[in-house]
Amino acid sequence: MISKFLSKLKSILFKSAVTPETPLKKEKKAVKSAKTKTKTKTKTKAVNSKKSIETLATLPGVGAKSAKALYEAGFKTTKAVIAADEKDLLAVSGVGINLVKKLKKLK
């Protein structure tokens, strides 16, 4: 929008016969396609993270909050949580010693 305004301003000030409408149409199409790709990636990431958090919540003793905390700490799968060191799990906020003991029984 600003570029369109500047183009019109240039044409008025310098009285050129250049019509800036054609390049702007191409630019708008490129911007629209870029926005669509970004939205799709964001939605896909949101869906994947939501599924991963739901999967982590299936572990015994892990609720929605602790599943989200584990996911944000880098534990994306249940296997990663089960294989993790006790110290790494205790470093996650919302995860206590009792939960770690439950998870270690799954090995």
C-alpha cells in the first residue's frame, strides 16, 4: 500500500507517464502466496505440537500441564521421556520426583 502511494506520488511530482499498476499486481500475488504458505506451516506446527502433547499426556502420572512442560523442554515423544535421565526430567518445571519414579518404572 505504501509502495503504491509512493509510486503515485513520484508520478505526480515528476509527471512521468509510467503506470505502476502492473508491477503492483504481481507483487500482491506474491505476497498472498507467501502469506498462505506461512499460515499453512503455522497450522501444521500447531497441530503437530498439540498431538505430541496429547501423546505425552497418555503416560501414567502425566497431566496436560506437565505434558506441555515436557514438550516445551524438548521431550517430543514418549520414548524420549522414558529414555531421559532423571536429572533432565527433574529440571522441567511441573515434574517432581514421584512422576520421575513412575516414568522410570516404564523402562
